[in-house]
Amino acid sequence: MANDDDHILNFCFHLPDPIFQMASHRYLSNLITGVINAIFAPFAVIANLVVFVAILRSPTLRCTPSCMLMACLALSDFLVSVIVQPAYLAYRLSENQHGYVNCGIRLLYANGFYICYGVSFMSLSAISFERYLALRLHLRYKCLVTVRRVLIVAVLIWFLNVALTSLQWARINKIARGASLLFWFMSLFIAGISHFGIHWIVRRHCRHIERHQRLSSGNQNFRIQVKLAVSVAYIVGIYFLFNLPVLVVTTYHQIGTGHIDSYDYYSWSETAAFLNSFINPMVCCWRREDIRKAIKKVLPARFM
């Protein structure tokens, strides 16, 4: 009878039933990762909001496809820090204090994680591909890559991730989460191929300059585009570094035979992924002088 009561208590729509009796084994990791998220989430909220507002309020930046994609990434990271991280904190602390987690918190955390994490991954892929097109297309770039088309891509990314997450409500969790994982790896592949293409174009262009020893306005523009591509490479590289653990854990859970209740690895891998929401705007400000200048104009009016 106790087992039946536990099942009723743990039942939460499409989510798998965790065995909360194992919560005592996760007490310390829950506490430490909860404190880490509680510290960094407020800073991530402010940092991403400042970047997002600075881009939208700057007439120059909001007319630039690359900056609008950065704004989309900042929005996704903002939602991670304002929704997913607090839900994670509530989840872990509730598990420690009560030995179980309310269904509403579990739903908010699980759905928010899959939507925002997928959006961030695909947004970075779109940013990488946009930088490749900027170097590959040259003069045709401005005709083909417009802010309107970039916003359409951003809306499609959000729609796709909301749709994939919603499929879990049809009780096809394995398929829905497998599809999400597939799109994450596809995004990673596109980002990798884009940066490989960027590297090849830059090397070819450098050889051309060495042969002809000419410095034209076209070469100067090319160098600007290369600088932006390097900035994106920093963001993508750091993102991959912090999100590799959660990709490995999620992949293992998807194709393995383990159960979600038996893994303490989720706490640490997801916390590492969440920290990226704080780091992304820092790297963006470090590498993008135009965004730094826009932020300086926003801060006095908004926060002083």
C-alpha cells in the first residue's frame, strides 16, 4: 500500500516518477548547487537584460543581423536565469527539506529547461552560421541576410523548441527528448562546420593578401567581419565547454538503461550549463566594443 501511495504522490503528468527516497544521497550536492545558482542567477538576470535592452535601444545595433541574434541569445539566457534557475533552486531545496518536490515546480523546471536550453543551443548555431555567411557572401550578404529574416529564424527556433517540449505531454517522452537531443547535436554540428568554413575562408584570404600585398577598403571590411567571427568563436567555445557535461549526461540517460532518480550528475552538469547564462553576456561585452558602447548609454538612464 505504501508503494501505491508513493506512486500517487510522485505522479506528475508526463514526467518520469523519481524515487525521492534517494534524496538523502543528494543532500550535499543539492545544497551546494542550489547556493551556486542562487548567487549567480540574479547577476545573470541583470547582465542579460542590460545586453538585450542595449541592443534594442541602439538604432545601429538593432539594424544589424548579428546583433539581433545576440539579443535573441541574451533573451534566452535571461529566461534561463529568471525561470529555470529559480525553479532548479526550488526543486533541490524542496527535495532536501521535504523529501519530495511539488508537481508544479517539477513541470516548470523540466519544460523551462528543455525550451530555453534548446533555444540557446540553436541560437548559437544561427549566430555561427550568420558569421560564415558574412564572410562567404561578401557583397550579397546584406541582400540575403536581413534583420527581418533573422527574426523569422528566431521565431522558428522558439516555435520548434516549444513544440518538441509539448510533445512530451503526449506521453512520448523518449521520442520527444530524443528529438530535442538530436536537434542539439545538429546545432553543434552546424556551429562546428560554420567555424571550420570561417577558418578556411580566412586562411585563403590571408594567402591572397600575401601574394598581392594590397590593402583595400574591402580587406578592411573583411578584417572587421573576421574580428566579429572570432568573438562568436569565443562565445561558442565557452558555451560548448560549459554545456558538454549536460549533453553527455542527457545522452547517456536517453540511450542508457539508468533511471533519473539514481543520478547525482544532473545537479552538477545542469549547474555548469546554467552558469553559461551569466558568462555569455560577460564574453559578449568583452569581445564586442559596439555592444559595450551601447551598454554605457543604457546604464545611466536605466540603473542610476
